[in-house]
Amino acid sequence: MKEIQELRDRIRRLGVVGAGGAGFPTYVKMDEKVDTLILNCAECEPLLKLHRQLLSRRAQEILETLAEIARIVQAKQVVIGIKREYTSTVRELERWKEAFPQIRIHLLDGVYPMGDEIVLIYEATGRVVRPGGLPIEEGVAVLNVETVFNIYRALKEQEPVVEKLVSVVAEVKHPSTVSVPLGTSIREAAEMAGGATLKDPVYLVGGPMMGTVKTAEDVVTKTTNAILVLPREHYLIRKKESNPSIELKRAASICCQCQACTDLCPRHMLGHPITPHLFMRAASNQDFQDNHPFVNTLFCSSCGVCELYACPQELSPRTLMGIYKGGLRKSGVRPPVAEAEPVRAIREYRKLPEERLMARLDLTRYDTEAPLVEETGYQVKEVRIPLSQHIGAPAKVIVRPEEQVEKGQMIAKPDEGLSVGIHASISGRVVSVTETYVTIRSVG
């Protein structure tokens, strides 16, 4: 128990959070209740390559760290969930099988959203996490590859999280995965891959399915996995920038209740009570007699299958459910206690092949090698570091304007509750401190 607490304290102080998704503070997952530890190498979104690249290049360090975490929390099994199509990375893992006999490789189908931890847990263990529940309730902790590498650096090198691997792809000169100082602008991150090849680029940050359109001056955080540089007229950009009120009117006009959105919903297939077609019917008709279709939006993972693949009318269930879900949370409504129905037998036939998804989204032409480049030679002169890059309370600032800081120095300490430390990603002078950001400018 003491060793677990020491591990938790260190990775909390050094700022380790889930390197993707919502940025759940990793120290919370270090728990004696964990009997199964899963390494997620499924690259949930199309075009992302950073996890398989990092695992291939740093296999020994990552496997050593997995084994150490498993020893500390006394996990009974360790599973690497990796898509079988990542052949070079799988071959590298096979080289280490004898050195780490306690670690099992589980090959996954190339379908979306295999990287969703609820889907991955079922695929790797056969366990179903209850609707609205956490993996720890099933004795499982899921960590992605970059998160485990950050734990390795925290344990072995005493290094905090100050950089993020980002796949910068699509309309850039040199599509690649680059290491970016936290707080770097999206435009500068794109410059590390040679810069945009368009005069008016649009930056889709986070992945084509669950990502959002950002401005050039928004910044890279601990959860930024990808930057897609796309033309403004691209289907995904038009879809992401659609007007929700118009989308609701379109739903009222043309939703035919075909149920395709529900039939292809990955969480619905696992027995969770999420039914997008019933939500669309109730929301578009302003029918509040039954509140279940609205409250059940809290079980939606926002994977986007319903909106960007399933709907034959190109309606926007995910976007509209997200608005209702946000309103419920703002009002303090929590997911109701619910049990999952049995996994639907037809699930195996309703998985979404990633290759087909990319073709539907007009992304196949951008599916290039995009190699991992750890040193680009690009020098970032200023960073604007958010104090909240994770679920929970923002970190508490401990530096002042005009103060000189060194790369890796803590600039904001963990606050009370769910919180982690934030550190300077470059050396320089603190030029401003606000409630949400610390800006540092290089003096070089």
C-alpha cells in the first residue's frame, strides 16, 4: 500500500494524465483493486499513428514500466491491446515475449472505435463495464502507450510531462508525428511538420471523429493527439461547423427513424441504454413526456459513428446529444444507475472497419506513413500553458510575472481534489499569469 501511494504521489506531482481523451489523472488508476492492467495501442481515431510508433521505438522501457506498475498494484494479468494490422509494432513486441512472460498480447480487429476503453475492455477480457461506470469497478485499469512512457520518465528519470507527441497530418508538407512543447500554438505545431500546404487551412484537433475545429492560436495540451490540416470545404469541416439549431430543424424534417444510428452505436451493442434514434425523435419533436432518451445521452461516448457514418441523411445525433448532455451536467444531473443488457449477438457484424470509415470521410488520401520525428529543429519561442489540461481541478499557480523558469520546473502545483502538477515546457521568462494560463517566453 505504501508503494502504491508513493507511485501515486510521484506521477501526480509530475503531471501524468491520460495522454488523449479527457485527460483523466493517472494517479487515480493506481489502485490495489486493479487485477487487470491493459495497455491501449488501438489508435482510436483514423490517421493517428503516435502510439504504435512510440511502442515500437520504446518497447523495452514501456514493457518494463507496465511490469513495474503491475507488480506495485499486484495485478494478476497484463494485456497489450493492439490492432493486428500494426505488424511492425507487433513484431517488436514479439521480440520481448520471453523477457516479459507475464504480459499477454491481444490482437484486435481494425475497427472503430476500438480505442474506446469500454470497447477495448470487452474485447480483451470479455468484461462489460456498467453504463456510466468506471473500469476500476471491473478491476481494470487502461493506460495508453504515451501515458505509460510518461510514467516511465517520471519513475526512472524524474521527468515531468512537458511535451506531447502529436500526429500532424493531411495538408502539410511533411506529415509526421512530432514532439511538441505543451502550450505551443497549433500553427507552430503544424510548422514542425513543414507547415500547411493551403492558403486558408483549418485545424481539426484531436482526430477526425471526436476532434474539434481550433484556431491557429489555440495550444497543444497533454491530450492533443492529432492535428489534421484540412481545406475549409472538406466534408469534415463543414460537418463540424454546422449550426446545431439548423441541424435540429433538419432532424424534425427528414429523420425517418431508420434506427441506423442506434444499430451501429458501439455502446448500444454492448448493452448500454443509449438509443440515438429515440433521442432524435424526442428532441426534434420537443416531446418531453418520456425523459429517458434525454437522460440516456449521459451514456454516450461521443464517438461520432451515428453522425459521421451511420445516418443516411447526414444528420447530427452526436452533436445534438452533446448539447443536451452538456446541459444536463451543467444542471447537476448525473447518469442514473443502470445495468447493461446482454451484449447483442449481432455486434460482431456491426463493427465499423476503419478502412471503410476513412473512405467515407474522404481521408484515405491522407493515410501516409507520417514517421515519428523526435527532433524537428524547430525552436518554440513562446508557450501559453493551460492550468487545466485534465479532468478535475486546475493546478494552482506558484510563479509570478517576470520570474525566470527552467524547463521542467513546476509552475502550478496540484490543487485539492482531483488535480496534477503543471510544469514549464521551455526555459524563459514568465510574461503573464492569468486564471487559466501561464505564458512563458524564451530569452534565447
